[in-house]
Amino acid sequence: MCREKLFIVMTLSLINSSLAAEPKATPKTLAALQKEAEKFGSLLALPQVETMPQQIKQSVSNTIARANAALDRIGQLKPEQVNFKNTIQALDDIAFDAGQTANRISLIKETSEDSALRETSTEMVKVYQEWAVGLDYREDVYAAVQAFANTKPKLAGEDLKLFEETLRDYRRAGLQLPKAERQEVERLRKEVARIETDFDANITKAQKPMLFTKEELEGVPESFLSQPGLKAGENQYTIKANITFHFVAVMENAKKEATRKRLKEARYSLAQKENVPLLQQIVELRDKIAKKLGYATWADYQIEPKMAKTGASARDFLVKLDRGLQPKFGQELGEFQALKAKETGNPKAKVELWDWRYYSNQLKKEKYAIDAEQLRAYFPYERVLDGMFAIYQTIFSLKIEPVEAPSKWTKDLTLHLVSDSKTGEPLGLLYLDMFPREGKYNHFAQFGIIEGKLLPNGKYQRPTAALICNFPPPQKDKPALLSHREVETLFHEFGHALHTVLTRAKYVRFSGTSVPRDFVEAPSQMLENWVWDKKVLDSFAADYRNPNERIPQQILDKLKEAKLATTGTFYKRQLSMGLLDLGLHHQINASDVVEVSNKILSDVFLPVPEGTAFVAYFGHLTGYDAGYYGYAWADAIAADMAAVFQKSPKGFYDVQAGQRLRDEIYAPGASRDVSISIQRFLGRSQSIEPFLKTIGIGAH
């Protein structure tokens, strides 16, 4: 990896003047960028997104046929012919090629404006996943890999890690089991994959528009209610329970408890009818698979390759954190209860699940004089985006610029190039799809499209990714305005994008965010700290009506106090979901998934409304299954990593720390043990103390 000379941090005045005065750069063409990449032995590419259902089917069919032919070549090798390149490396090459199609079809499934394309993509994802599961059970391919293993090869570094993890995959798939048992595991895994795809699709399709009168929405800001599409009549508004920013705006501000309760019950009932029976099947099938493979639970099976290693250690981490947070959570609930008692005139008023967002917001307003809605004026989307780009360009020695998108799947899609600011090397391409629409994935995530990898021809395929977000859209008379929390989310999600595009891993298996799932959030969660720093905020946060007006220091101080005042509530809710996830995957047997999950949520956090099923809409149960604990686990690592910048004289503009983060965390991905990467970045062993301090239960 080439290490360039570090450059001097821009002054805030330079950043501010560039944001205010520089015209938008003319987008470069993909062809010009591809020529530039060639100088560095790299390739840049955009996905050729299918536009007709038949094209989607044909793409998947062609991909499977191409991969099967490559697998046949491996399976036909004689023991004396096998080597690293034609077995272990060849499997990574196949995964890379097939993965591009899978990523593209998944993107269509979650973003296309055409319902027919979304439906076809959903069906073809099932076809692909069933085929992908079957790859583990190609006996001829396994025989070739085993023949290579029998040569006791002398490998090192990334090659050795790829070899060892390939063998581990076969063991975890059950290739060492008798044939009949192995075939049963394969059948069960394919069945789970099909059902998971339906579960995910039902979440994306779930809609719940609800009519409320102006009186029922008392307290909800006019700036929200005036958004296009909300007004349904002279005195009626349509609130969509499935649109997150709709839900949060009402839950945080609606004064009438009945309104909050009704919306919460609707949100917690999304996809209930369709997904509860599917989830029941999923967890029972996972439990069967785990036991057939020799694991006590699905949690143990899933967590084995991660940092936590076992379900017990993951659960122990959450339980200890939960106990540590209980006194603070109790104190916060007491403050919420006092506010509710005062507002309702009932001294015995009980804080319910539909209350915590509202009274948390009221506490910030009354005790800390913080009005989250008023702060939106300081965060117009375009300025925040440009400001974030300027910051990340500075600390990571990058250049982020617009690219002319040859085609778009939605009209407000934008495309950007990330390159090295010193050498000019193109590092990756990034789509931004940032506003909600019908049929679109309804949360916030980064989607890998083309992963980074050293190709057999010696060229390096640079990555292409997409941020799929759902920020409040612009209005006729004002720009898209973000809340401070949404600014955090933007910094976080772009961190995932950086993790993807800055990769230097040789193999797709280790590229970018392909790290253990209980670490993958840490490099992104860490970047949330930037939006709590006055110097950072002053570089872009300005009132869109008066760009000279910045967030006063006392407001930021109060914002920090308010955050600390409700961390117990935030983390108790997060821990309730982590423990729910582990609970479902510990010993489910024939237990009812709704009964189990609702009990855990109610015991750890606040009682859930009767008749609801949060788990039906809990998308993390596929893909992150037995892994939600990883958010808190990664938070502990993220706080420790952020402390490196916080303790630096240059603070969050420390270029040396930024370059080290790029070199030691983002670039290697999973090409080495992430514990080594963490320690190399920190320059010391890990510590839990910064995390405990941030959540208010450690020393100050």
C-alpha cells in the first residue's frame, strides 16, 4: 500500500468559504475516470442495471451457468494438479463474479420504481440464494480443496487466511457429516433462504397510511405537516407508519397520548400477518440446522466467526451492560414520569412505550432548552453533504467529486467519485439515493454493488457502492432539512461507504465491510462523534435563512447534556432488541416468536402494546440474525477509536490519525484479524472506559 505525505489541515475559514462560494464542479464522465484508473492498474465500473423482468431472469441464469462451469473446472482437477490459484483463489474469483449479479438484483429489489421489477428481483434473489447454498455441497469441489489441503501448503498473510476460512466454511456447512445428514442441512438452509427473502420483501412492501386531524397532531411542527403529500383534507393529514421520519416526527412531538399510542401500535403491527408465521418457521429451521451441525444454538453457530465467538459471551456482554445501565435508566424514567404527571395532571401517570420519544424530547426542551425541530434550520441537506465531504477529504486525504451518471434508477440519484487527493488515484464510485418513495427500502443503509478485488489479470477492481437513505425531502419553499440525529446518520452511513471504497484487500471475501459483523459498525459509529464537535459543525452547520449564523456553543453544550441525559433510555432500548435477537436464537424450540420477543422487550425496556408484533418488522432478523448485539459491541470499540482523535491537539481534524484509520482499519478490511487492525490504529490495547464514559456510567 502506498503511503503518501500527509497534508496540512484546512482552516475552518477556508472550508466555509469553499462551501459558500465555490460553484458546483462540472461532473466528469465515467469514460474519463476509467482512463485515469488505468494509470494505476485499476478498473472502475458501474452496474448495468436491468430494466426489464426478463433481463433480470436472464442475468441470474447466465451468472449461475458461468459459475457452475468454473466450479466444474475445479471439480475436475486431479489431486496432482491442485494448487492455491486453481482451488482457493478460484473460488474467490467465482464469488466475486456471482456476487456482482446478486448485489445488482438486490439493489433493484430495494430501489426500483417499477413494482414488476421489484417482484421479479425478489423471486430471482430466491433462485440465486438457493443456488448459492448449494455451492457448499459440491462434493467434487470440496474434494479438490481437500486435496490441496492435504499438500500442507506453506501460505502466509491474506492467502493463509483465505485458505483457513474456506476450510472453515466447509466444516460449518456440514461437509464432514454423513451424506444423508449433509443433504438435510443443505435442504434446510435453502428453505430458510427462501423464507428470509419473503420476510424481507414483506417489510419493504408494508404500508400503513393513517389519517389524523390537526387537533390529534397538536405539537407536531408545521414544518413537517406542510410537506407535500401529508395534507389529505381541510383538517386531515396522512401519516405513514412505515415511513421512519413520519413516525419519529409524530412520536417525538404529538402532545396527545392517544395519537402516539395509535401510531406506535400501527408501527408495531406492520407486516404482522405476513411475517409472524414466516419468522416462526425461520427460527425453528435455524435451530434445527445449528443442532445438526453440532452447535447448541443458532446464536453459537452465527457468532463463531465473529469477535464474540459464542452466543454466551455476546449475551453476557449485553446483560452486564444492561445491569450497569439500569440505575441510569430508572432515573431517566423518573424524569419522564414527572413530566407526564405534570402534563396530564395525574401524579400516578405511567410512562408507556409510546411515551419515551415524546418525553425525551420534552425533557430536552424544558430542562436543556433544546428544540430538535428548530435545529433543523442549521442542517440543509446539500450544505451538510458538502461539509461532510470537506471533512472526510481533509482527514482521509481524499477528493470527492460529482460524476455524470450514464443512467439512473430514480431522478434525484447522484453519483460521486472518491479518489486519493495526493496521487489522483480513483478509489471508488458511490451512488446517493437519499429520499423516500413508494416501494423503496425504508431505512438507511449502504449497499455494496461492485466489491474491491485484485483480479486474475493483475488489475484491481475498485468498488462501487450506494447509500440508500430516507431523509426528509426538500419542499417548495425550503431545502431538505435534517435533524441533528439525521446528520449523525449521514456521517455514519458514509463511513460504511468509505470502508467499502478505501479497501486494498486482495480477495473479495475480505474486501471493505466484509469484516466480522460485530465489528462492521465500529468504523462508522466512530464517525458520529464528528457532529458533536463545535469546530466540525461550524464548518457546515449554518441557518439556511442566514448562512452567517452558526449553532452557539451553549446550544451544543446543552445538546450534549441532553444526549447524556437520555443515553440510558437509548441503550436500554437497543439492548432489548439485542437480547430479543439472541433470545429467539438461543433455544426457541416450539416457543411462539411473538410471545418470546414481546416478553424480552417488555422486561428489558418498556411493555409493548398488546396484540402487536415488533419482530414482524424487525429487518435485522435476516442478515443480522444473532448479531444485533454487535451494535453495542461495536459502539464500545468505536468510542475507544474516537478517543484517539478527541485526545489529539488537532482533535477531529487530526490528519495523521485519519491516515492511520484509513491505512489500518478501512484499507485491510478483513484481510487480517480485526483485533490486530484495532490495536495498530489505537497504538495500544483496547479499553472499555471511553464507552462507559459516553453512556454516563463510567468515570468522568
